[in-house]
Amino acid sequence: MPRVSKPWWWVSRQSWYVQIDGRRHNLGPDRTSAHQRYYELMAQPRKKPLAADSVVAIIDAFLDWTGKHRASATYEWYRERLQRFCESIPNLTVPQFKPYHVQNWADKHPRWSDGYKRGCISAVQRAFRWAENIGYIEKNPIRHMEKPKAGKRERVITVEEFGTIVGATRGTEFRDLLTVAWETGARPQELVRVEARHVDLANSRWVFPPEEAKVKKRPRIVYLSEKALEITKRLMLKHPDGPLFRNTDGVPWNKSSVSCAFGRIKKKLSVKYCLYNFRHSFATRLLEAGVDGLTVAILLGHADVSMLGRVYQHLSHNPEHLLQQVRRIAG
């Protein structure tokens, strides 16, 4: 049977609290009054949980929440993967839902990379973890299912390689996008969505307000090199409204058009790049130049340096870089 919520004393806040259907209520500091308020809350009509509804209902509720509380790019990431999953289990109810439903779905797509499969499984897990946390279901049925190992974007583009890529790029429009990616380390979604209204020329930076940033708790600031600033100014004059970076047809770049442009480069260089390679290379260049981790994390838009330790472990396997650091300190 479902566990009934009971009031508890929160020492740090010196008050009684209770959590009902995923919502926390402050009952006040007095025990008698708190329990009376608790009984009143329990007597109120409660929203029917979605446990008896379909898996699709849970996912729809999660996407609705994500659209309201997360960045639009995050919403689209979940929507793409969860929509595919919903199409495979249209009539499945929550009590029937098992890990093998997700595993079988992923296994039916052998052309998907392990990284994409991992993302798809993670998206479904995230939806049901949210449903459990908010009180729609008692237990996440796929909490502990295994996922493929995550792939790593370990390709580091050297300065010479970047020059080769630019030389193989057709058209100024895509060359501008690659140059600013190289110079700033901005996220792909920031590059394709930046507009003139985001530009702070006085401080040579782009400023995305919290509601438009990946993490909605704080603004995302992208600092511009002289070259990136020059390109930004030029595009602001050309596109005072809407996204700055556009293709030769005047259409804003998106995931598909960027992939196609990289596909044309692949035909010349036999290597398929992505915009994240440029962000990864930007951070690597800074770290190898001796820029402290906190500064690099701030420039990349990370909350702390822990992400750097996970993503840029390849530096610990670079003997030349490590030897230089030892000699620099010793000297």
C-alpha cells in the first residue's frame, strides 16, 4: 500500500513540514497547530495520480513540465527521444511498464549509436524519475536499468587543423559560424540562436537571460574575442532581428543544416566534425595554455569545475602537456 505522509520537524528551519503528492507544506512551529493543519490538508480533495493512466500520459506530463521549467533546447532534446518511445508503446499502462520495454525499443534500432541509445534510455528514465519525485507514481520501474556507455567527444582540433577546415568550408556564412565557435567555445544552441538583442557591445559579450539559457537559474554570458566581436558586429547590421548566423539562403542555421555543411567538409577531408568539437577544442587550448579551471568553467558556462574534470581527462594522458607543467613550476 502507498505510504502515508507524516509531519516531520525540520530542525534548520524550526518548523513542522509535510509532503503531500510531491508538494512540501510548511505547517508552522507549533506542534498542535501543525498537526491540525496536516489533518485539514489530508481531508482536502487530492489530485488523482497518473499511476492508472498510460505511460504516454506520464511522458506528456513530464514534457509539459519541461517546457515550462527548462530551456527550449532541453525540451526539444527530450521531446525528440520521448516521442519516438511513445510511438512504440501507445497503449502501455504504468503498472505494465518494465525495463525490457525500453531495452527492446532501443535494440530495434541497430543503426543508432551507443551514445544516442544511452540518451534515449536516459530520457525515459528522467521522465519517470520526475513522476516519482512529484508524486504521480510510487516507484520508478526503470530506475536501475543499464545503459550503453556514453561516447566521448575527444576530438581536439589543432590550430593547423582548424585552418584546413576553414579552407575546406564553402561560403562565408558557415565560415563565420565555425570561426566564432572556435574563438568563444559557445554551445551549438547558443551559436544558432544568438540575436542582436543578446549582444552587449560595451563589454564584448553575448548575454542570454536566465529564461533563454541552458540552466535557467542564471544568465549565460559568452565573451567574444576581437575576431568574434568583428563578426558579431557585421552580422548585427545584416540581421538586426532574429538569429545572427544564417546560411546562404538567409535561413537560420539548425541541427540539420549544420550537419549537412559538415558533411560537405567530410567529402573533402574524410573527417566528420561537429560544433561540439570546436567547443571541446576551445576548452582544451585554454587548459593547455595554463588558464585556471575556474576561469575556463565560467567561460564555458559551467556552474563549477567538476565538468572539466570529467570531460577533459584526456589531458592527464598527454605526456608533453604534463611535462611542460612540471618544468614550468620547477622553473
